[in-house]
Amino acid sequence: MKPQLKYFLAIPLLAALAVAGCGGTSNEAAPSSAEAPPDPALVAQGREIFRTGTFGDEAFWTDALGMNQVIASAVDPTTALAVGLKVDAEALSPAVVQGIQNGTISLTSPATTVALLKLNAVVGLKGTVETVNGVDTLTRVGTTCALCHSTVDDSFAPGIGKRLDGWANRDLNPGAVIALSPAVPASAKAVYNSWGKGKYDPRFNLDGINGPQVIPPAYGLLGVHRITSTGDGDDIAYWNRYVAVTQMGGLGSFSDSRTGVNVTNGTSDLVSSKLPALQAYQLSLAAPPPPAGSFDQAAAQRGKLVFEGAGKCATCHSGPEFTDANLRLHSPSDVVSEPEPNGAPSWASRSATKQYRTAPLRGLWQHAPYFHNGSAPTLEAVVQTYNSKKSLGLGNTEIADLVQYLKSL
């Protein structure tokens, strides 16, 4: 495999997430983290970077993988939506909206995808479209943070709507997107195609191990010092740099002696100057409240008592963000999300800390499946797993009430 091919599809921001297990007493000094709301001007800059910033990764996606040619020849809107790509309805012109509605614009033509890229309407993809011999031609394409960490509200049609920044795109099939490139060897394509929707392994290109994690949300991080499932970095900027350089193929450097990762792309740095604003925007993204009527309020009140009592959840999911991550990390032996599916090694063993953080629970209703590896498809499965592996002795009514409380957060 060409050296550049180890820098593939972005999970901008975080490497893995989910409800990491409770218990354990491994203490670690809490690093400093932004507690006050970020500066609005910086937030505005960060929003633009989050949505359109590629860090120069076109050098990888275009020059190495040739994805501009793949899109222009084989990726029509129907195919794009099928692999989980989203379209920003607010970027569409009235003529395009009318054409989609009346069928005069084809959703089975790659030329339509190019037209959408020209409008900057494909969430997470940044295309350069030039007129070549009188035809709009996609000459370069790159990825942005929004590819994995934004979705849409489907207000126009499934997969087409207003942006929801920070929401994990659990419809996205990153491996299938990568595997479209003719530059990827067959052996690697088999791995990528094994991941499925909503999962990605942000270390496979570095350690060669296949253990995909669920794509995490990028909201609700203000005041949380450990922002990944293993707590590797002291702040969001650590993972923004990691992903921008080692996953997206952006121009810059990332190094961490704890994991032995030392990557430099190109001779210029298009990453470092963008990190403060990007982090500010991510810290401004609040977890979404549960939709009205989505949970039983009376049962949730009873479930809160279970959460704080017999369920022992508050032992680790403590404080206003429901996490003790600012105080400590936890040994893999204390979590209920292992062993990993399909015999993969412990996710923590591939990290810098070799431990897990307790995940914040705000917005939990929104991002199934759960645990860092997605092994619990529902909140009911989460509670059942804890009840069994921690021998909590919860009855069916207590389990049902606790689930309603989790849905209310």
C-alpha cells in the first residue's frame, strides 16, 4: 500500500465514544479544560472550519485516492445517500429544489452530485468544480469534520434537510466510501467493507488491527476534560489534530510518544492555526434535549431513583455532565463493554492511557448503538448488560424505569 493510503477517512474530533463502564479506582490528575462558554467570534470561525475546512486533505482524497474521478463517474445522489452522505437543504437554490421535487433533476446521475458539490451542499465534502470543455468538472475533493459529525433533520427528504452539527452520522458507511477508490488494495477494501454503517476504526491505518468503533457525537463537551472513550488527549484540540493529520490526510504533523504515532504530511502546516477556533465551535454545541413525548415522565422520575440508588450508575456517571472523567479513568476490567466484538483486542489496549473514561450521558437518546464498540443496540440492552455483568439485581420494572430516565437526559 502506498504510504499515503494509511491516512484515510476522517472521524474528525474523536476516536471513539460510548457509555464506558463504571467501577474502578484508577485516579488521574484532571487536566485543565475550557469551562466558560467560548468566544462568539471564535465560535463563528470554528463553525466555518468544521463545515468546510479540509486542512489541505485534497492531496490525499484527490491526488492519492482519485475520489474526484470516482464521484464524477459513479456516485449519483441515490448512491451517495445510500452510503450515508447527507445534503444541506439550505444550500440548495430554489431551481434545484423545484427540480428535485418535479423530477427534472436526476437523482441517478453523477452530474447531479457534482452540481451539489458546486453548491457546497454535500455535508462533509468540499469540492472544487471547474468548467472544462464547457462541462462542470469536479477537479478536487476533500473531507471536513462535518462528514462524520453532522447529519440533517430530513425536513426535505430522507438524507436531505437542515444541518445538525455535532450529531454523529450513524448512517454513514465510511468503509464503503473508502473502498470506492481504485487505489485501495483488495485486502484493505475487505476490511473497510466489514465496518458497516456508523462505525470506523481510527487506528487501523496505524496499527493494522481491525476493531471499528461507533462514530461519536461532537456535542455536550463543554466542561468535560476527557473527550474520548479512552481519554488520550487533554482537550479536543488533541483529537482534532490527530484526525486532521493521521485520518483525513491534512497537511501538518501529529506526534504522541505514548502510542508511537509520528506523522507529518506535506511541508506546510494547515492544521495548527485552525485548532483554537475549531475547538471553540465544538464546545459551543450543546447536547440536544429529548423530543417532546419521547419518554414516560413518571417512569423517568422513578428511574432517577434507580440511577442514583440500586443501579449504582451515579457512582461514575456523576455531576452535571454525568461523568467522572475529570477526576479519573477506569481499568478495562471494570467496564462492561468488553470483550470487543469479533475477537478484536481491547480498544483501550490500542490507546495511550490503556483505560476508559466514563461517558457523559446528555443527549443519550439520540445516538444508538451504545458503548464504544456499539455492542448494545438500545438503551434497554445497555441496562441489561450492566445488570448482568455487575450483578445489580434489578427487576424488570426498575430496568424499564431506568431506561426512561436515560431517555430523558
